[in-house]
Amino acid sequence: MLRDRVIPAAVGLLVFGLASAGCDRAPGPESAPAAPAAELSPRAAIQRLIAARASATYGALRELVVPGRGHEVVKTVMAVDEFLHANAALCDYVRSEFALGLAESIDQSDWGANLDIFSPRVELVDEQITGDTASVAFMVDGRLPLKHARLLRVEGRWCYDPGPGYDPQLPAAFERMARGLRQLLEDLKAGRVAADEIRAEPARLVEEVRVRLLPGIRMLPIASRPAAGSD
């Protein structure tokens, strides 16, 4: 259970790896190799995938995913990006207008953590190739055990395989949560949520965030939702 959060993030929330962004942004990964995709090793292909995600180069990201799966991966990544950007904007405003501690208490960037190959602070460790399949081992934030990204060789090039389990509800759910956070930011700026009341009772802002997120959370697949009562 994550303490002092409005809605705790579900570990392994998505079936695809997604990068993190929030009130405190981590440095991006090192530049991907310039070689054509057909010449990339599995490890280099994953490094390029991470770089494409970090730079929001969604077309390049799509090309590095196995055929037929790129659209759903990109659609989900873009929706999570939208949510995390909305979260960052709200946190920045609350930090400047109220207090750092209050901004930290409403920060939702944990939704982007612990998410496979696109987690923040990924370190690639090794690759293993068996015929037309490969596995790239990596650590997240320097922690063990190692995780593994699977790749398939398709027409002579290595492509990331996100595996089964994609749920088309995910993008719509994150888009709805992003809309809720943007609406809250607009209400704060317009005074519809009174600043004096927030200063007098900071818990009111925490509750506002919870209420604005709830419609989107209800759209998430059951397995991806935070556990009931785990606030």
C-alpha cells in the first residue's frame, strides 16, 4: 500500500511498458543507435524503443513493435502520456500556489512506475537470442530481480513483443482521468475551487483529486484497478 497518495498505483498496471512523467521528471535514456532498424541487435532495438518513447516519437515506436500490435501500444502510451502531463501540470500549479507537500500528496506519477521496459531508469543488462526469438534482461531503478523484454525477428529485424492481454478500455480510462485532472486545474485557476478553503483544509484538494479520477478509474479493467480501501 502506498501511503499519502490519493489513489495508489496498481503494480504492473498495464500489459505494455510505459514511461513515467510527473512532478519530478527523470532524465531521458541515452540516445538510441543510428543504425537502420534491420541491423539492430535485440538490445539496441529495445534501446531505440525506449528512446522513441522518451521523445514521444510515436511513429518510430510503432515500427519497433511486432506487426499488428503497434497501434494498440502507441494508443495506450499516448493516453498515459496525456494523463501524466495533466498530473504534472496540476502538481506544478499546486506547488507554486500552495505547498510542495500538498503537491506531493496529490501526485499521481506512480501510475507510470513499475511498468516493464518503459519504466523510468531502465538499465539494459544482457540479451539472449534463440532462433527468431530474443530476450533482453533489464533492471528498473537498479532493483533486482531482472525483468525481461521479449522480441521476435520479423522480416530480418527485431521487434518488441508486448505479449497478450491488451485491453482496449485502457486508453479511454486514462484519457478520462486526464480530463478530470485538467478540469480540476481549470477550476483552481478560475476560483471555482477556492484557494482559501484549500489552504485552510488541504485534505479538500486530496478529495477533489480522488473525485475527479474516479470516473476514469471505474473504466479501467478490473485487474488494473487499485484495491478497494487501499488508500
